[in-house]
Amino acid sequence: METILKQPRTLPVENISALVGSTPLLSIEYELDGQPQKIFAKYESENMTGSVKDRMALHIIGSAYASGALRPDDTIVEASSGNTGIAFAAIGRALGHKVRIYMPNWMSNERVQLIKSFGAEVVSVSHEQGGFVGAVNMAREYAQSHDNCYLPSQFDNPANAQAHEAGTGPELERQLGMFGVQADAFVAGVGTGGTVMGVGRYLRRNGQLVYVHPLEPANSPTLKTGKCIGTHRIQGISDEFIPALLRLDELDDIVDVWDGDAILMAQQMCRQLGLAVGISSGANMLGAIKLKRKLGDEATVATLLPDSNKKYLSTDLCCDEPVADQYLTPRVTLKRFGARR
């Protein structure tokens, strides 16, 4: 008997919004070289598909519906290194859309399988086909050459940063207030640049003095050099080019961390605190620790933990990672955390 796949029931965007955002803020206590310290981090794995990218995907889709750029029968076509593709796949299918994701073929198998599990199509792109830049170009070409397609263009769509200026930033500020503090600095890894730009603009509104730092892998300093250089294992950031959304002239100094150090920190957060986070979360944690050390004991430094470890089970996150002399994680002992929603 032939199986008939039915389209999902179309839901209003407003209904889905209850599943996105309002994530907890963690106050993470640790010791660096034996000295007690504390940083704050948004726990973004509690979003609909388990990552911060749900915020951006939902806001872009909602804005596109409002403007008429996205219509009910359109196919959503996007290039992604994983989390954005998963977010568009789930939200798109909930709204009744077909979804087609172009993704570099070196991303984790879990990412590919999750996207496919939502009924979306994954087009694998090799280094020879242009890698991530090739994926972006191929998605654009497909959308331009086929009728009834919507291209979110996450790397240059203003709605990306607006999602964090309107949502993540206000949440962070309100929750910091519940701990009795205000942000002095914010740091986040750069994939599209939407998070660091949007949160930064909100925290700096009305001329508030807040340091806002982009973060990238030390192994692949694309932001510092202005070009793709080196390789790294922090999936979701430093996608081979400087995204159009990112305005380095609006930000403070670039923070860099080694990918092996980020892996060790993510492992330590899981083993010592029970926080199931991915490699980019380890990187952001290290970035925040670096800034706290630089700004001093009284400074309030915030970041976010973009996703969980579940998309990294086949990667080096679940392997023994060698320690290098320049790594910071061996000097850090994680103690405890508190949470506010």
C-alpha cells in the first residue's frame, strides 16, 4: 500500500513564537588560576530545535510573511552550516513549506540527519564546489532560477540582527537585572554576525557604555586577516568569509580561541556542571573568561551558549582532546551555576 505524505497543518507564526526565546540566563561560577570569578550566559538549547538560530529563523520568516516576500506555497532555500538549516527546516515545515538546504559536506552527520528528519532536502557541497561560499551561491542560483522560492539570505538579511536586538538583548538585560547587575561586556562567536550585532546594539542603546566583542577561532582568523585562512572545528562560526551583517567598526576588539581549547571547555562544562553544550558554547565561554580577566573582578561579562552537544556526537567533542600550552581550559575549574528565566 502506497504511503501518502501529507503536508503539515499550517500554523500561524505567532503560535510558533511560544517555542522560541525566553531561554534561561546562567550565572556560572568558576576559578581561574585558583581565583573565584563569575560570568553570565544565555542557555539557548532550550529553543524549539535546540539552538539560538531558531530566534533568527522565526523572525526572518515572520518578517517575510508580513512584507509578502514569503507566500504559503513557496519553498524556503538557504545555505547553512547546520543550526540555521535545522531551524528553517522545522519552522518551515510547521508552516507548510518545502525546505531545501545547501550545506558544506564536512559538517557533522547529526546536522544532516536532523534536517532530513524534518522532511527537508539537503544538498551537500564539497570544497571543490566552493565550500561554504559555493553553498551560498548555489542556494541563490537555485532560488533565482526556480519559481515560488524564498531565499532568507541569513548573512545579509537585517531581520537576522533585528531578532536579537528585539529579543535576545532585552531578555539578557532583564535577566541580568534579576541577578542585580548590568552588562559591561558581551562576546559571541560570529557566524552570520547577527547575534553580536543585534545584542550589542540593544545593550548600547541610548549611549550606554558596553564593550561588544566578536569571537572567532584562533586557528582560522578570518575577521582579523580579512580572508579565509586556516581550518577549525568550531562548527557554526567563521564560515570562510566576513558576513555582510557584521560591522567591525561598530564593535570592540576581536577575541580568538583555539578550537581544541573550545572542545576541552565544552567537555568540562558537561562533565563538571552537567551542561550539555556544543563546541561553539565552549568557545564563547572561553571568550567571556578572557574578557573577565581583562576587565577585572567587578565587570559583568555576558555571552550565550548557542546549542547542545547532541549535534556533535560524531565529532571530536566526544573524543580525547590533547592539551596545548596556550590553552586556557586547564587553568579553569568550573564550580556551580544559578539560573533565572
